Amino acid sequence: MIVTRNPATAWRVIGGEAVVLALDSKVLRGLNAVGSRIWELIDGRRSTEEIAAQLVSEFEVDAARAREEVEAFVKVLLAKGLLTESR
């Protein structure tokens, strides 16, 4: 699956952690270090598999766990309207 950030969001990384503002609802969300890195890697070109592979190279996590975590995280962000699925 390939996803992209919803254009109705504003975000910034502060101290290694992303803060994401949903402009339509004015809801502010903070992401931990791993969530922030996933957010940074979401660009509308990389698949969730590619993002998971990047996390494996950067963090101490095995490939299966990385894939599961990325998929779960992306599903949550899709449900909250912070991401859209690319076609």
C-alpha cells in the first residue's frame, strides 16, 4: 500500500518527534520517535513495505514486526484522516 499525507495537515518535527495538526478539525497529535520517522517516510511514493524495510535498517526491529507496526500505524492515521491512500 502506498499512502500520502493529507494536504489538510501541517506538521513539524520538534526534538525528534513530529507534531501533526489536522487543519480541518484543529486537532493536534504528537508522534513518538518511530511514528515520527514513519510520518517522515510517507511521501506518496514509498510503499508500506519499503517504509518497514527502512525502519529495519534504522532501528533494532525485525522485518515482520516492522511490517506489522507500519501497517497498523498507517491504518490508524488513515482512519483519523491524516493520510490518504495513493492510487
